[in-house]
Amino acid sequence: MSEQAGKNNTLEENQKTTGNQDGQDKAPPTTKEARDLVVMVEAGVRDPKSIVARWIIVLLCLAWSIFQLSIAHDPINSHIARIWHLAFAIGLTFLVYPAYKQHSTPFWVSLTQKIIPSFASKSIRKTIPVYDWIFAALGMASALYLWWDFDNLIFRQGMPNQTDIVMGFILIVLLLEAARRALGPALSILAAIFLAYNFIGPYLPEILRHRGIPLDFMISDMYLTTTGIFGVPLGVSVSFVFLFVLFGALLDRAGGGKYFIDVAFSALGTFRGGPAKAAVLASGMTGMISGSSIANTVTTGTFTIPLMKKVGFPGHKAGAVEVAASTNGQIMPPIMGAAAFIMAEIIGIPYLDVVRAALFPALIAYLALLYVVHLESLKMGIKPLPRKELPKFWKTVLRGCHFIIPLAILIIYLVVLRRSPVASALHAIQGLMVIMLVQRPIIAFLSLGYHRKAGTLDPDLDLKRYIGGAFVDGLRDLWDGLIMGARNMISVGIATATAGIIVGVVSITGLVGRFVNIIDVLSMGNMALMLVLTAMTSLILGMGMPTTANYIIMATLTAPVILHLGADMGIIFPIIAIHLFVFYFGILADVTPPVGLASYAGAAIARSDPIKTGVQAFYYSLRTVILPFIFLFNTELLMIAGVTAAGGVIWLDDPVRLAWIFFSGLIAMFAFASALQGWLVIKCRWYERLFLLLACATAFRPGAFEVYLPFDRLGMQILGVCMFFAVYIFQKIKVRRFQKFMASRAQEKGE
């Protein structure tokens, strides 16, 4: 057992012994330090000393998780469920996220401390100040007021009384502050600007002007209806997102995240650039369940980045590989950073159709990143890790194969039995809970058998107590998973509620029509320029903003722009393609400097410059930049054959055709990556890079060249694939000729 445990811990040992390749003396962060980084960004930084405060937070988290599981099993009124969901989120935000950073105390806090020394705490991480208890209570009360007076509110809908207005005003103000604490200033500032737009509309230029919205009407619409704060985004967070985030937290607590990392390293570690390839594979597997680029970066990067540096990757490139791979986890079904559920709800299509459309682009993006890593390894002459430093593949796979069971339950219920995402996630969570409770006792029982057979069993060992202790450890894992799932959901709940403010303002003021006119004027009727402007808008608005909130805003503002202006130009895009387009660029904001949060997390682990890491990560992510432009015009990549007159989608069902579309798309992306990296078999000359770009365009956009060449769409795709392999064979021949030449020279010198 000890020998096996030693092999299983190989990755941790490598992490501890890895030196810093950037010339710095600092050691890579430990797993605990890296997890603390996730906690600070996503789950709140406070860990209060007070037992009472700590237990209040724990019990609120536990109550939230149990509430969500109970309404998934036995649904209640959706509006009431949203009220309780937001009450938990806003209350916990003020308890776990401090108002300011440790090193920057605002003036009002300093002044209050002088007047009332006990009012504000000196240690914002270890003590919850009095004002945060007040804000938490007010936030929960203002949300739960709707539940308490729900029947009367229905009767006086549209005619709010003074109490309604006051409670609504309190909730809106506290929600903006909660968003600032949990998500940074970007979203709260943007929501405040949109709220201001309600009132300053009459004084704006004609293209943005509207009549103005009275304060009571605005608060009523934002607070009392389901078109504002308690709108569709928060509803999706209640119904779907919480269960999948909880599933990811439980699986990680059970050891599933570590298992996926070990499997990736044991499978790919012995290949050239193995740690980097393992980082891509591990991030892809964990990204399917985590849906968070930052958590994914830190969870896998703790192990992968030090090993990448050990085999020769510079710090900024090691961090960039992990960031690019982890960010792509949000485009990987089934969770897609929670956007898959929101997208299905906004568009009004089945969730499985969103997953179907997103599958090929996600797989192509990940396989292309593996290819990019391979090219980087060739360029830098990086060698693989020795097999003895890695866990054995089959032992690693078998050691944690029980973690595949809940994933299999999820997929079977979703895809085979066609059950709803809620029912599928609930059954998967139930199966995972059983595994968490029994895995430790089973491991303890097997270890007893091993020691008994080896003759090393302690005769004084109390077997019942030993097995019982293992069961208690399983209960503790389950307890911690329920708490962490709720803490991970705080930022998502706040983000969806705050984004609901923006959606509500857009709905009240009719801003979409004005935004369409602005983009139409700026693009001057040019489709390509219109798409570039839309993409840039998504990138800029997404900086410092969570992907979920960014997608909601883009789906409200920019997706209708593409739809309307495309129709005006005679092009009917499938609505799912438009929403995936804006979603992809919202994700890239996590990478893009100067605000890319995932890049900062990767740079912190790699001990490298965050801007340099972010620029390199964006360079690696350029393959993801071109994909939305491609599948918007080549919808076959989304498994879509066409659009009906009524706006419906015609899906591709021919498996042979689908296999060819995926293969040709993958080769086209390989051609793009080689042209970008300037490397295939050997370094590419400028004309080879241009030829590879032409091959990429021919395979990806065959319709653009049909007019100039006597080939149909399939023939153009075949031509593009052949062009890529022609360059590959040409370089192979050059390498062999060079090797023969060098061998003959060596032979001549020997003679």
C-alpha cells in the first residue's frame, strides 16, 4: 500500500522539487495556496475566528444546498424559489466578501473606526464587521419581503406601495455593492450606468434618447416583476446552474478532480511536451464539470505548471498553456460556464440542442490546443518526462474508475433517456453522494485485507472503529462538498441577479433597437466589420466580468444586432450560432489583458508577469477567436444543415457526413495553428505559412471559393485537407533529404 501511495503522490513530489525556470528563487505555490486563490476570487476570502460567525456561514451554505436539492426533487413556485436563492446569495456575499482589500482601508471606514472603535474590524479576513452583519440582514430581508407579502403583491402588481419602493431600493443598492465585492467593479458599474440610463434618457443624443422612466416605475419593474432582478437569468441559476456547480464541488471534494489530472499525466506525460499536453487534457476533463476558468486554472495548474517549467517551458508560456486550456473549459459541454442552460432558456430550444451545436467547436478547439503545444515543444526541443516519474496508466485509471459512474449517470439521463437537466443532475448528485459515503470504508476494508495478507496488520486495531472512522470521513467530505458548492454559487447568483438589472433596463427603454442603429452606422453596412465590432464589444464589456453575466448582457444587446443586421443584408443566421458567437468572445475576456482574471491566476502559479502571460495565452487562444467567425457562416460545424423559413434549425443526422465535417474542420484548424506558429515538421517559410492559411480557409469556408474553382462544397473541403498534407509531405521530404545529405557528409569525412 505504501508503495502504491508513493506512486500516486508522484505529481505532488514533482511539484515540490520543481525549480523556477525564470531565474526567481520563489517556489511554486502549494496546493493549499492555489486553492486559497480560488477561494479569494470565487468563494469569498473570509475565514472568521468567531465560532458563531463561522457556524452561521456554514449553516447558511448548508441550508442553501439542501434547499436547492429539495426544490429540484419537489418543485415550488419559480418566483418564490428565485427569492430564496437571491436571499441566500446576497446574505452570504456580505458575510464572506469584505468591503475592501486588506491593504486599502476606505476613508469612511477609518473615520468610523475613530468614532466607534468596535464598528469596523482591523482584520477583514478574520472578523466580520458590524456593518456587514447589517447589510447581510437588510439584503436578505429586502429579498424575503417579496416571499412574506407574496399574495398581496400579486393583487397590487403595477401599483406598488411605499414599502415596496423602499424595500426595492434597498435591494438594488445592496445588490450593486454585493456585485462589486464578489465580482469586482466592472459589473456593478455597468449595471449602475444602465440604471442611470433610465433617468437621463431625455437628455441624451437622439440616437440614444428616450422619454425617461420614473423612479417608482423603475423599481417596480426591477423588483416586483420577473423581467428585472428576478428574471430569466436568476431563474436559470436557481433551476439548473446550482445543481451542476454543486455536482462539480462534490466531485472535486470526493477526489475526482485529482483523479482526472493523474489520468491525464499518466496518459500523455511520456510524449513530447507531455506535461503541457496533460494540462490541456486535464483542463478539458475538469472544465466539463467545473465551468469556471479561474477554478480550472488553479486546480489543474497547481500540478501542471511546475512540471511544464521543469521540462523546459518558460514560466509565462507554462502559465499561458494552462490559462488557454482552462478558459476553453467553459465552451466544453455539458456545463459551458452555466451558459448552456441560460442559452437554452433565452433562445427557447432544448438544452441538448445547445450541447449538440457546441460539441464540434469545443472538441476542435481543444485538439488544436494539443497540436499547438506539440508545435511549441518541437520548436523548443522539449523532451518527455521519464515514465518512472509518472503514475502507471492502468493502475491510475482503475484506482478512480468509480468517479466515472456519476458522470455516466448524468450522460445517460441527459442523452439516452432524454430527461431534463434538473432531473439528470439530481440523479448524478445522488449517485455521487453514495460514492462519497462508501468509497472510504471500502478503501479501508481493502487496506485491511492487504495488511492481513502481508502480515503487517496491527493485532490491537479496533476494526469496527477503523471502518466507522472511514465512514465518518466520507460524511465530512459530503458536508464540505455541500458547503463549498454553495460558496461557489455566491458569485453566480449575484452575477445573474445583477445582469437581470441590465436586461430589465434594455427591455424597459427599448435600447436594443438603438444599439442596432449604432452598430449599423459604424459598420456602414459591411457584414465583416459589423461582426468585428460586435466581437470587440463582447471582449471589452467582458473584461473583469464573469462569463455568465457577460453572456446574458451580450445575448440581450449584441445578439439581436447580428440577427437584425444580418437579415437586412440578406443573410439568415441560426439563432444558436449567433448566441455561441457572442458567448465565445465573452469567454476570451478571461484571457485578454489587462483584466484577464484567469491569466492573473496562471501567472501567480507560474511566478511570471501576468501581462506577458495574458498576451501569450491570447496568442494561443487565437484559434478560438476565428472559430465563431467560421461557424457563423459554415454552420455545418454546429451540425446544422440549414434554417427553415419559420426560423427553425435543420440538423445534420448523417454520421458519415458529420465525421467528415469534424475531420476537415480539425485539419483546417491544424493548418491555421501551423501557420500561426510558423512550424509544421520543421520551421515554415513565409510562402508555406501563406499556403497553410489558404488551406485553412478552403477547408473551413469552402463556399467562398466555389465561384472561382470547378469544385462543389465537398470538393473544396477535400482540396483544403490535401493542401495541408501536401505541405506536411513536402517538409518531410526536405527533412529526409537533409538527413541523407548530412549522413553522406559524415561518411565522406569518415573516409
